[in-house]
Amino acid sequence: MWTPTKKMIVTAALILAVTSCCHAQIQVIRTENEAMNFIAQQRYRKTDYVKAEELQAIVHDLVLQPLLYSTEQLVTNETPTTGKSETTTTNATKRNMTAEPTTMTVTNVTMEPITMIVTNMTIETTMTVQNTTMEATTMMIVTEITEEPASQCFIDLETFRSDILRAEHYALMMLDSYGKIPPGILQGNKLWLGLYDQCSNQSRQLDGGRENFKAVYCLASVTEKNQPLLSVGVCVPDSCKSTDLAELIGSDSVKNVFSVSYSCSKTPDYTPAAIVCLIFLSFLGLFIMVGTMYDFLRRYEVLGGRRDGFEALAEDHRADHTINGPSSDKNVKISNGDAPISIQNIKPENERFIVKFILCFSLLINGSKILNTKQGEGSLGALNGIRVLSLWWVILGHTYIFPETLFSNPTIIVDILSRFTFQAVGNATFSVDSFFFLSGLLVTYLTLKYLRNNNGKLNWVMFYVHRYLRLTPVYMLVIFFFATLTPYLATGPIYSIVFDPNPAPGIENQLTYCQDYWWTNLLYINNLYPSSLQTECLAWSWYLANDMQFFIISPFVIYLLYHYFFAGVVAWSILLITSFGSLIGVSIKYNITTYALSLNPNVKTFGADEIYVRPWTRIPPYLVGMAVGYILYKYLGRVRMRRHVAIMGWIAATGIGLAVVYGLYGNYHGNLLSEGASVVYITLSRFSWAVALAWVAFACVTGYGGPVNSLLSWSVWIPLARISYCAYLLHPIIMFVFYYSLPTLIYFSDFLLIYFFLGHVVLSYAAAFVLSVCSEAPFMALEKLFLKRGKSV
């Protein structure tokens, strides 16, 4: 096997010295050690990080030596004698030995005091001693004691080591797949993955084609005083488990300071829950297939086999399911020979219950509902654009945040955050406040219209039941899918570790969190329990819990606004003032800073759980939306503004929005906000963003939006807005599967992340359309069928 000679190393170092632009003179290098030290100095400058040579030594002692050196050197049991000889027996050869009857003759031996303990041996010995002086010799023989056989992992590791020396192809490929010291350590690259696929494809073959063992990829994580230091990918026989590898500890000089743990990839077996999920999805697919085929054949039969009428039928179905009820095209006739055929005659309402049930799953009906771009009179069209663009903003922020631990140059994050142009990405959390604003606006506007049409009466039970059934079925389906089937979607050096359905005791991941806390999502309390966002099932679903809790209290305020306006204003004001008070109190209590990153774990940032996910700190944008919803209900169609007033409104809204998003730019350039200013920003920033958005919505709906309204009311946004809920649920899962299945780390660059963002948007909405047409729309149709619900609240 080729190895670099001393002469080659010295020559390479000399070449590096001559070509280096960082030094004015050539250093004199006489030895191999000097050459290696020079190379290390050129590659790794003095920093606050652990020196590169120290990292290399740690990896060697804790990871490489236990795996690649002879196991005989690692598990020896020495019995010293006087001066000249040592007897070494390995664990692999010592265990479970049965010695044959032996005759031993010892001549001219002087034995020092010895205590010898022999285990697991049955010995029959005849000893003849001549001219021997023995002093204080104690022999303890324990017979017929059975231990576990030698670990198959150690045996296979010994075989693997021997095959490396014999240059066996599979062994060299396994060795080559190990993680090695990479460039970029000074940029924070401490995840040395190696080659997962190359490792996983190797196996040792015996004569006759039989397989001795396969290779398995493991990630060795080194910690220093319980703080993560670095991780290295290794390739070992599949007989080795994490517990086996943990027994292989390096030299005592480092193991007292450092510790190493192993996480090995594995192909998980299908769990009972995964099988149940697959069965459920199969039944759902069966209903969809039957419903679609029945709908197709029914239409074909009505049309008498003519293709020219399908477009009219589809158009009629779309028109019948607009937001504001059926269109005027309901009685369109299609000629079929001599007799006209009425489309109305094949409407689901004219069918039996079983037929209506089956048609709830028709892809033709559900797809036409989603893709329809028509809206009824009085619809708030600009809200569709706000909804879609806000979700794109969410996806953009997640595109940069989720792979943060997978960057090979993570120290660049600080430089990126300090750029003025990046503030809109770094402050993407305000996109969530846009959704709170839209939710408060719509629930108030639509409920007030319902009260007006029903003499001020509200069906309180159906108000809550409909909302719950509208959100929960598809929500629970996504959780069910995520918690059970995600481990089988991909593979990768980190994937099976992150998505291990049965991790080692004491280790938790997103799947175990869902196994433990899925019921909190079902009750919409996952923003309150568990207390940490990181331990929630579907961590991004904290928004749904807040939105549902706001929805629960909203009808009390709305009812008061409709019947007792001033009482409703007082109730609305109390909620807002209480929220402001809680924001001030939490900010002062935890000394929350507006800086996005904090190296001190005791300092909480603007994104801390205490202020980011709790309902009492996130309700202000929802309340602003309720106020705008009431104003639109009261004055829609009757608003008249002078041109200069509208212009001033746009200027003010733009200024407020820019101040909120870009107001923290100084934090990254030494101009930190004072404690008082930080409290003010934390308290008013999300409320202010909602106020700026309120003007956009109000101006566009009342006819003062100009080109902004033309953009936000574009009909293309309508179908995208309908599937935004499913896109919101699915896009993090798509990102996780993509990022954690990558075979290598990501080198951060703007073009690469923008490319990722565009891909995430397309894939998220494509998957959202499938989820919506196959589950969300059928569940909504079933709710309407079983509850005999007409127009929703």
C-alpha cells in the first residue's frame, strides 16, 4: 500500500512555502515533523478554535485508533514476569477456552510475588518443578464459568484491519469513505461526514459468493466537557452497534477530557404504526379511485360519449363551488343529439347518499374547486396575494434557517446577517404576523356578515365545530405520516439518525416528540405544552395552536361589536393592553435582546420561546386584523378618500413596514439598542407590522391600491391561496428530507440558497395540491355532507 515518504513530504512543504503569498521568506525545513508543522501553520492560522493538529490528534486517539489498529493492542491482559518476557492474551482469544490436560515443566525460574486469576478455563495440570525458588505465589482457579462469546464486532473489525493490510478492495473502499480533516475548519467546519454511499455499498464476500458482513456508516461525535467539538463519519462492519463502538476508547490522556459517542445508520423495519398509516392511505386512495372513476363515467354517460361537453361540465362544477355560492350558469344545457341534457341533472345533490359520499373523493370535482380562479362579488381578492406571498416569505426564512447545522462554513452566518439586504430574510418571522392579521380580519368580517344575515344570531356550536373539522383532519394526517413514514423516505449520513423511530435510550428526535406529544396538537395546546418549541411535535405548528386559541375568544368580541359596539371596543382594548403588558413584563424579566444571535446561552433573544410562541405575546396582529375586519364590514363600498390622503397613507405604511424589518440593522454594526429601546421594539414591532399591512389590505379592498392591488388581486394567487394551508404543513417536511439526505455539507452562498428556495416553493405547492385534492377537499366535503351544513360561517 502506497505511503508518502519523508522526502516527498519535505518536498511538498518546500513547494507550499515557495508558492505561499502569505510569507515573505522561505522557512528552512529539515525534518518530516518540521514539514508537517509548516503545512499546518500555513493551512490553519491561530484562532480561538481548537488547533487543527489538536483536532487531528483527538480524532486519531478517540476514533481512528480504536477502529483501525489491531484489536490485540486494545484489549490485552498482561502478566509480567522477571525482566525478560511478557505474555499477552487478547479478549478475543482468552474467552471460553477449555485447556486440554497439560504437563508443564519449569526449570530455573525465580518468580516474584504474583496473583494470578484464571477465569473460564477448565485446567488439568501436572507440574514438575526442579531447582525452583517460588515466593508468595497465589493461584486462584475458577472452573466451569461461562461468559458471553467474543464480540462479533471485534472479530469483524480485526478481519477488516487485516484486509486493509492485504489491500482488499472492499476494505480500502471502507477506509476511503472515512471522514477526513477537511478545509474550512477556521470557518467552523466540524462535521466531517466522509462518503455515506460508498460505505453503505461495501461488503466482504467469502468463497462461493457468501457474504461475511456488510459495511455500515456511523457518525462518531466527540464532545469536550459535554460541549460538542466535532463529528467524524466512520465505516465499520454491520455487526458493530453503537454500544460496541462506545467500548473502544482511545488513550487515557484524552478520554478523561473528551468523550465520544456513535450513532450508526440503519434501515428501520416498518413499525406497526407505519403499517397502519400505509393501510389508511391505501383505503383513502381506493376511495379516491372509485369516486373519480364513478364521476368520470357518470359524466361520460350523460354526454353520450361526446368529448366537447367535458369542458362545460367542468366549468359548471367550478362555478357551482365559488366562495359566494353557485353561479348563474347552473342551468346551462348541452345538446346531445336531439335531446338537451341538463348539467343540473347530474349534480351530487340529486344523488343518493352513498353516491354523494363517493363523489366527495372525486379528483375531478375537488381539482376543479381548487383550480377555479373565479370569485364572487364582494370577495376580498387582495388577501389572496398577501396570503401566498407571506407563505413564500416563511419558506424563504426556513430555507436559510433549517440547514444551519449543515453548513460547511457556518461562521459566515454572522457576516450574512449583518448585510442590509439580508434583513428581510433575517426578519422573516414577521410573515407569521401577516397570517395572524389575515385570520383576525377574515373571521371578523365573515362572522359579522353572518350575524347580519341571521338577525344577529350565531350558532356557537357550529362556529367551533366547523373550524375544528376544517383544520384538524388534514393536520392529523400530516402528523401521522410524518411520525411513521418519514424514516423510509430517504437515506443519508445524518438522515437515519435524525429520523430514527427507535433511538437509543436518552436520545430524542422529532419522531419521538410526535410519539409523546401528538395529543397536544390534537387539542391545539402545543404552544403551551411542552414548554419548549424544540420538543413540540411538528414544531412549526405552534402557529396553529395560537390561531385556534385566538379563534376561540374572537366570537365574544365580535358579538359585542355587533350588538354593543362600545363594549366590544373595551373588550378589544383590554386584550391589546394586556398583551402589551405581558410583552413588557417578559422582556424585562428575561432581559430579552433584539439581537438575532447570542453566544451566551443565558441571554434570550427575540426568538425565545417565552415571547415567540405564547398566545398572550402574539395576539396584537390578530386584534389589528379584527379591527380592519369590522371597518370593512361597516364601510366597504362607502369609503371616499382624497388622493393626497391615500398617498400619505401609503407613505406611512411603507415607512412603518421598513422600520420594523430594517430597524435592527444597527445591531450588527455596534449600534445596539438600549434596554429601553429594545423593550419598545419587542412590544410594538409586530403590532406595527400589522398596522402597516392593515393599510395595504384596506386600500386595496376599497379601491385605493393602484398597481399594488392589481398585483395582489391577480387571479393566479387564488388557487395557490387555497392550498396554502397544506403547503404550510408540508414544506418543512420536504426541506428536512432534502437537507438531511444530502451526502455532503452545504457551502453557503446566496445563489445556492436562492436555488434551494425556488425548488422548495415548487415542490411544496406541488405536494400541497396533492394533499389538498386527496384529503383536505374530501374531508371538507364530508363535513358538509354529514352535518348538512350550508354556507359556512
